[in-house]
Amino acid sequence: RVVLAPGARRQELARLLPPLLQAARLLGARHPELVFQAAAVDAAHGARLAAAAAAAGVALEVCPVPLGEILPGAALYLGKSGTASLEAALAGVPSVLLYKISRTSYFLFSKVLGLGRRLAAVGLPNLLLGRRVVPELLQRRATGRALFREACPLLEDAAMRQLQREAFRG
């Protein structure tokens, strides 16, 4: 199982769901045995997820449960870099993170916080570990193809998955 977590806010869905679905389509073509799941916070959110997945040609199981209920046992988490990524790390699920905000917000954050210079990471697992363990795709790099390229080694190489899991336990 691969858990997709674009977030629940409309802006998150608009920015993160298309690359997540593109990556799912590419991963599904390479690994037809994969099952893709997403947690829905409510019926409207579930309907948006299901409609977008159908339009993208991705078989997505939309589960009307909290994310924490579908994470245990998942092979991979692909999604936003916020608290959901921390939940995935705590569940020991290997992950690739996406982060996209508006250009204006990114510009302001980059000037104030020094994104890309001082901050080594923005994902909560990486920030808490003090090093980059989980791949992060930020802004223009947060594409479906880039996500696919980062996800394949985690799906196909048990040693890579184990390295993340060990870091999460440390």
C-alpha cells in the first residue's frame, strides 16, 4: 500500500494532489501490485479526492478515517511535509515529502527564514532528526516525475527503506 496525503485544504489539494496522482500513475504502471490509499477528513474531501483520482486515471481507495489508521503497514507515504509526515515517521513508514506554497509566500519565507540557504529541511521528520533522512521536493521540484524518481528506490530497495525506519526509531 502507498498512502497519498495531499492535505485537506483546497490550496493543498490544488498544489499537491496533481503531482501525487501523476506519481501514483507512474508507480502503478511500474508496480501494478500497488494499492493507493488516502484518508478523507470528511465526505466533501473524500469526494474531491475520488473525483481527482478518477480524472487522473488512478485507482485510489479513499478511506473515511484519520490518516493514522491507514499508515500502519503501508509500504510508502507520499505527501505533505506537515504533521502528517510526522505521523508517517512515527508509524515507521518510509516517505517522500512535497511542499508547495504560493510564490509570494515562498518568497517571503525564503527572505525571512533563508529557505534554501540556512534551513537544511522543511519536513518535520528531517527537522526533528536534525538531518535530511526523508527526501523533500520543494516548490518547482515538487512534480509527479520527481516524486516517482524518489519513490522507486524506496519501494524497490529494502535497505533504503530500512535506513529511514532506523532513523525514525533513533
